Amino acid sequence: MSKTTTIITVLLFICSLQFRLQAAKEKVKSIEKPVTSCGEVKFIMGRMEIKKKDKSVQKAALKTKIQEGDILKTYKNTSCMLELTSGARFHIKGEGVMSIDKVLLQDQENNSKVKVLFGSMKVKLEKLGKKNFLDIETPTAVVGVRGTYFETQVQEELTRVKVFSGLIIVRNINEKYGVSKEVKAGFSCLIEEGQEAGEPIFFTGEGDGGDDTTAPIITVFRPASFGEITPSEEYDVMFMVNDSNLDSVYVNGEQVPDAASNAILHYTLKLYPGKNTVYVEAWDKNGNYAINSDRVIEWKAMPPGPPER
């Protein structure tokens, strides 16, 4: 065999090998498992958009799956609840932006990390029978959570946390001002840009300082549990909320004025054609939250009656 023939044979072999390797890579890609979800939308009123890793934007709805790397944006009249597989639950109200950076489930412990760019949310971390860690990062603060219930309010240059039960550890995101502070139930803490985390202070005008961890009790009388049909565009929702520390009540995102505990409350709800789910939400002054979303009212135009004779 001549030298030229040998060189050609080697080159053909190398090209064939590269082709097979590329084909093998494509085959592996084709059988890769789809990205699994790390949580879902448990409740939503209003508008929320989810920006995915591939830059596409998805409109969120009930039971929409959440994945690592998602960026969530809510708007002025939004009220929604997200639950991660790690046991972290976020109730977001109003405008805000947050991202899901990490959700790691292990045999002995769970670890989650989210970033909150701005907005207000209440966070509850369930232990799920094992160690459960959650880190929240904002433009000014790092919040370490080890099983608790608290609220975080994030603006451009400051973060405020309020703890309703358990405790959290907070510090400025800038290590130069990184002295950590322990914030217990009934206390709040302010973390401003370029400063150490402030000293925790007792809630002022916020109920009994976190001793109350019982959520309001909501009882809906109308619509009935089996559902109702109405020919009218408006419907009178009738319900009651029991909580001696009641702060505010909402029906489908709108606040019920002068809502009193242990009293029959009415709210006129404007309906959309078809089935409408009725959401009644209640907060007390210590941040405890409850929602009733199991009632449905259908707005259905009735057929015309027989012509008069």
C-alpha cells in the first residue's frame, strides 16, 4: 500500500469516527429526560409571567409548573401562591420579581435558594420531617431560613423582614457590612444598602408581636358548595371570617371595606361569562393568612321564554 493510500485511509477513518461520535451525542440528546419541575402555582388571581431559561415567556395559571432558572414577574393586582417541592411556600401580592435559583432535594435535607429583586411576599417553610434550608437573596440582604413563617418587603435600596413564627438570620449582601442578626418571632429588621443589618425591633401596631400563629377561619355561605348558576352579571357573595386580630379581607383580589370579625359579610362580585371561582382571602395583624377557593358560580344567560300570546 502506497503512502498516499495510507494517509487517505487514515483520514477516512477519522472522519468516520467523528461522524459516529456526533451521531452518538445526538442520540443521547434525543433520549435525555425533560427538565422536571421544582414547584407549581397553587393559587393565582391577576397576572403573572414566567420567563424561562430559553428566554420564552409563559403566562402563569393554576397548576403551572415552576422550574429552576425561572424568573417570575407579578403585577399590581396580582395575588398568587407558589409552592416548591422543598416545602417552601410563597404568597405574593402586588408587583414583584423573583427568580428560582436552586431547589435541591436530598435524603437528609432540602436546600432552596431564590432571589427577590423587589416586591412583598409572605414565606412559610415546612420542615417535611427533615432539615429544610431556604436562602433568600435581595439587592441588599441575605436571609437564611430554617423553618419559619415571615414576610419580606424588597425595594431598590432596602429590605425589611418581619418574623411571625420561628427565626431567621439576616445580613447585608455586601460582606463589608456582613454582621449577621438573628430575628425572632414578633420582631422586624431593616437592611439598607451600605449599612449593617439594623437591630431587630418589636412590631408596632402589629397585633401581639407574633404569639398568634393561628390563621383566620373563613366560612362561605354563598355560593353554595355544590355550585350555582345565575343569569345576572353580578352576584352577592356572603361569608364570615373569624379572627379576633383580623386585619383585612379580600374577594377575588378586591378588599372588602369595613370587614369585621364574626359578622356576616357581603361583597358584590362582577362575573365573567361561564364559571367563576370565588376566592376569599383573609389576613390578621400578625400576618397569618387563610384562603377559601372551593366555591364556583356560573354566569349563564337563560334562554328566552315562550312568546306571549
